[in-house]
Amino acid sequence: MSQASRTADIPLAQIFNYLRLHSDMPKSFSRWLHTQLHGRIAEPFTCLVVVFIALPFGALSGRRNVFVGVAASIFIVFAYYVVMSVGMAFGTRGWLPPWLAAWLPNLAFTGTAIWLIRRVR
């Protein structure tokens, strides 16, 4: 069982309590746990990011090939999960702060969505 699947069933309150009570844990485990914690907090906001990124595509005028829309959607989802995986790996390794590592895909794709929305106007 991977470490990520081990924290998926633990309530956030228990993770906070564990971090509060075990301040002397190894640095690598602390980075991993903090990154997982921030990832769990950032995950629900993915729904909003998807809506923001879909807005400019829905606002485009004219009829496009259905295949182009499906292919673009698959590419965007793939890119989101690649950025998420890379961010979580960077946070676990200590190359990025845990909060930034977990929120990186949401921040990057929301920024991209805002840029695309401004171009549609």
C-alpha cells in the first residue's frame, strides 16, 4: 500500500493532531505528511478550477469539430494531473514548500483560465 493511500482515509483532524503531538518526527516524513495534508485541502478546489478553465472554451463562437473538444479536454486533464504529481513529488522531496506543492496545479490552471478568459473578451 502506498503512503498516499494510507492518508486518504484518515480524517484531517487526526492528521493535525498527529502533527501537533509529534513535532520531533523525521524531516522526510514531516515533509511528506505536510504535503499530503495540503493536497487533501487543495483537492476539492479542483472542481472550481475545472469550471474556470472550461469557461473560455464554452465562450468560443462557431462550431468546432467534436473531436477537437474531446481531445482538448483529455489533454487538459492529463496536464493537470501531471502538474499535480510533479508538485506533490517536489513537496515530498523538499524542493517546494508543502503548501505550494499541493496548490501548484490549482494556481497554475486558474492563472491560465484567467488569461484565456481575458483573451475571449
